[in-house]
Amino acid sequence: MRTNAIALSVLSIFSLLLTSLPTTAQNRPPQPRTNPVRVNDWSQTPNTEKEFMQGCVGQQNLQPNQRTTKQSFCQCALNAYKTRYNPQLFSQINALATQVGQDGPRLVNLMMKPELDRCSAQTNYRP
């Protein structure tokens, strides 16, 4: 009987010790992020923005006020794309639109129709 009491006391003390010790998960330092660049960080892709604006505004000879209006529309459209897509996905969409050919830009414009309609209303420019 005495051995049972000692065994029970040892088990109780051992259990108390185990439950009071912090676990390995609690002591593990936070793991560093392997990719510190934000997924939606457009500042890492300035050429993409520049190329979009050049393509959107185009090389047409427009009156200064028409050119300003079109630039405002293009900036609004770019902001809409940046809100909706990360740079990598935006590039993939553009690459696929190019592969589709002449209907590629029409497809992309259809995907972005609500946003582009807002840009048209805001800038008074109709593409």
C-alpha cells in the first residue's frame, strides 16, 4: 500500500512538472519570412506601369486637352487593375491576351468593364 502511495505521489509530481514546463512550440522563435516582398507590391514593377500607360495613351496626335483626358482615364484604369490584380497576375493576363490576338484586349476590357465604366464617367473619356 505504501508503494502505491509513493508511486502515485511521484506520478502526480511528474505530471505537475510536465504541465508547468513550456512546450517546444511556445519557445520556438518566429520563422523569418522567405519572401519579404509583398505579393501586391507594384513598386517592384515600375516598367509594367510605364508600359501600360504608354500603350493606353498611345502615339496618336491629340489636342492637349484630349491627351490630358486620355491620360487621366488611363491612370484610372491602371489604378483599377492595380486594385484588382497583383503584378504577376496582371502580367499573365496581358501575356494571354496577346496570345489570343485581336480579341485579347476586348476580353480584358470586358473583364474590367465595371471599373472602366467608372473611369469613363470620372474622366469623361470614352475609349
